[in-house]
Amino acid sequence: MRSCFTCKLFPRHHLQALFFPHIARSTKGSASIINRIDSAFVNYLPGKMASQQTAPLKIAIIGSGNWGSAIARIVGGNVAKDTTGKFDKTVRMWVFEEQVNGRKLTEIINTDHENVKYLPGMKLPETVVAVPDVVEAAKDADMLLFVIPHQFILRTCKTLAGTIKPTATALSLVKGLNSPEPGKIGLISDVIKEALGIECGVLMGANVANEVAAGEFCETTIAFRNRKGSAYRDAIQTENFRVSLINDVAFAELSGALKNIVAFGAGLIDGMLGEKGGNTKAAVIRIGIMVRSSSMLFHNFRFPHTATLSRAFPCAGNDRFRGEVLPGRQT
């Protein structure tokens, strides 16, 4: 009996790792299985281009709050373990300087290797270096990871404009949308792209910073135009933090923002009604999913050149959406 193309591409044990990660996690070699699945997915994206890297990539993290420090912990660990020479061994992290117990926060991070204010109890790799000047932190960086509140994005980008490498790229981990004027919205990734004149992708998922930092199994999606997201995936993915890679930045970013609105509503029901609010919470989730899906369909209609629903819905985070909304929590 002839086997179909899908069966050849994804054997049964691969599919098990994809759809049942909690089983795969306890199986020897599960990380390699998941990596092979992701590699196969990226390899079949249209227009995939070969890497032309000639020198180690320098990474800068713009932001050092709870989420920024969690990502720094992951990226710094991956850089430290990298034996291919792909990444520079120093990850600079911009830290807004403040005093904590009479000491500068940058001094604490660089000496004690812990962000005691925003990620207490979690050690940061020695590869992560705290820098109080954002221009100095981003200097000569090939990869810029923005992890700051959305209201500070434009101001920070204006400070960085004209000071970064013209070949650099950026990744926004900021959840939310830009509101340039009343009644209008825009994408944070577009703000970064336009202000700095570089390509910008996004990372979106129901990722609670403390759980990510603690190494609990979770997943996320990186969306990047022009197939430049693989380096970010390599810098961020671990055995317990699975990264999917797609092309549609706008779809992913809109999905992440809309998902948070529904999650916030579900959390309000939990807070007001507790266990008695099951029906109300179910209604909020159902209506939220319906509105969210309608918004995504409208996006696909407006921009037919972007990913189709069947290919882009992984970035919409339906599985992550359920995991985040049902407990009524927001990230």
C-alpha cells in the first residue's frame, strides 16, 4: 500500500511529539524529534534562502523586566552552550538603571547574575551583561530583541535611530498594538521597522515569564518576513521552549493582541464570580473566539498575499489561547 506524502514527512512518532508534547518530553530524544518537525516545516516554506553568515551574530535584548529577564536567561544559556560559532558569547541587555537596596541594578545583575527586582530567584547566565545605556547595549548588534512596554517603544526607537547596524534585524516580544491617534491602530513591529529602517518580526504565545524562566514546557511562535527568523529561533528554542516559525507577522501580532483581550475578560469573570461563573466565562470565551476569528478572516481578506488561514492559524495560538484563557490569566 502506498503511503501519502504527509506520512513520509511526519512519521507517527513525529506526530506524537507534535500533538502530545507532554508525552514526548518524557521520551528519549524528544528534543531532536521536535527540532526535526520544525526544520521540516521551515524547509517547506516558499522561498527559503540559505544562510550567508560569516561572523558570530551579536544579540542585544532591549528591556530587562520580568519577560525580558526570562528571555535573557534562555538566550544567554543557548549562547553559552553554542559550539557552532553562530552566536557571539556576550548578550547585552539594556537595563533601566535604578537603585535596589542601595545598589545599582546593573551592578547586581553583572555581579550576582540575578535580576532581584523583576526575576528574583532565577540566575542569569554569565553571558548576559547588563548595560544602562540603550545605545551602548544595541551597538554593533545583529539581532535586537525588544521586550519593553509598548508605550516606550517609539521613544526608545527614536533614541536608537541612526546608531544601529544597517544590516541588523529586530524581534518584538511586545504584546499589544500601537495607537498613533484616536480611532487608529498599528502594529508594534511596524513602529520598530519604520523608526529604525530594519526588518522586524514578532514572537507571540501564551508565555508566562516565570514559567518560561523556570523551564516548564511551553511553546511560542516567531513570525518573520523574508525568512530571516531562523536565527532567532536558534537563539531562543530549548528542549522545554518549543518555537514554531512562520512568515505572517501581521497575523501573528494581531492574534497575540486579540487573544490577550479575551484572556483579560475571562480573568475578570474569575475574579468577580469565581467558580460560579462557569457559564458566563464560557460565553466570554466563545464570543471572544468568534470575534477574534472574524478579525483574522478580515485581515486575510485585506491582505491576500499573506498566509492562508490553514497555514497561519498555528500562529494564532489556538492551543496556547485555550491554555491561557481557561485559567483566566493574562501574560
